[in-house]
Amino acid sequence: MYKIFLVEDDEAIAAAVVKHIASWGWEPRRAEDLTKVMEEFTAFSPHLVLLDIGLPYRNGYHWCTEIRKLSRIPIVFLSSASDNMNIVMAMNMGGDDFIPKPFDLEVLSAKIQAILRRTYDFGSAPPLLEARGATLDTGDNTLHYRDQKLELTRNEYRILQVLLEQKGRTVSRDTLMRKLWETDSFVDENTLTVNMARLRRKLEGMGLTGLIRTKKGLGYLIE
């Protein structure tokens, strides 16, 4: 089920959009606190964002910039400010489409469906990988947490990627070694142990102690 994150301050529009999105079988969630959009975004880990421009506190351009620091998922702007300057700015800021208000809900769902199909049917943009407020950037092999940015080696990134993709499930050491082998790095038991220990030290330095748990005799787990 695709998850759609809506950032909209108009109660009537938000209620109508959420209801319509749900009727298509997608999972909608509206941002509840417009001062904490990024916290809600990372917690929800959506496949697509619907983003108003004229928002209180921070406008939609600001939140688009923040999202683009972490993810390449589709962002669709919704705005009554549909002059050419705003449309061009929205696209230049990282938006994927612009729908002027007022809009027809059927047109909105058709655009969402087309973007989701283009993006995910061909596997070109994976969903956000997140745990405990930390997000893994699949574009430049970095981890973001509380305004910190952690550079990862190729093996460290791959370990986190596999564990986050399987979040909530235990991943065996054999599975991790096979995944690391796909990166053309020779990996044996000792290599995995060394990489895991170094990665855990880096995570602890960011304040993410215990993010990766060891399940004795089974493997590793991110809950």
C-alpha cells in the first residue's frame, strides 16, 4: 500500500483529500503539527508528498528543501499561487508536479497514480529508510540524525540499508555477507564483525546507541 503524506493547513481541503486518497486504497496521513513536518515525515516514511506552498511558520518551499536533503521521493505541490513564477520555483526546488487550486479530486488521484507508477513500478526511487528519527540517504550513502550527517563507507551503508529494509526482522550474518559480497568487496566472518563494530561506534557517536541489536545465534535487528 502506497503511503501519501499531506502537508496542508486548510481543514476542508485536507479532509477531502485524505478521504479521497483512502478511497483509492492508499494510506494517507496529514501533517498534524506544521512546526514539525520533518519529524512526522520521517516517522511515516511515505512514498509521495502532497505539499501546499502557503503554510504558516514555514512555507512549502522550505519543507521541500528539507525533504530533498533526505529523500528523492515524489513531491507534488498544491497551491492557489499558480502563476508561472511559483510553478517554475516549485520545479526548481525539487518538485515533481504542480497542481493549482482549486483542483478536481479525480485529476489529483490520476496524477498521483501516474507518478507512483512511474516512480515505483520501475524501482527508480526507493522509499525512505528510517528508524528512531535517523534517515538513510540512498543518494549519497549518508545517515542523517538531529542535524548531524554521518558519512558511511560502502560496507557500512550496505549493512544499514539491508537492516532498514528488513526493519523489525532479524537478518542473519550469512544474509548480510551475501549482500555485502554483491558490492564486490570480499567479506568473511571477520570482515563483517569489523564493519559492524565500526558502524556501531559511529552510531553511538551520533547518539544512536543500541540502534542495531544483536540476536544471539540469529543475526542483527533494527526495531
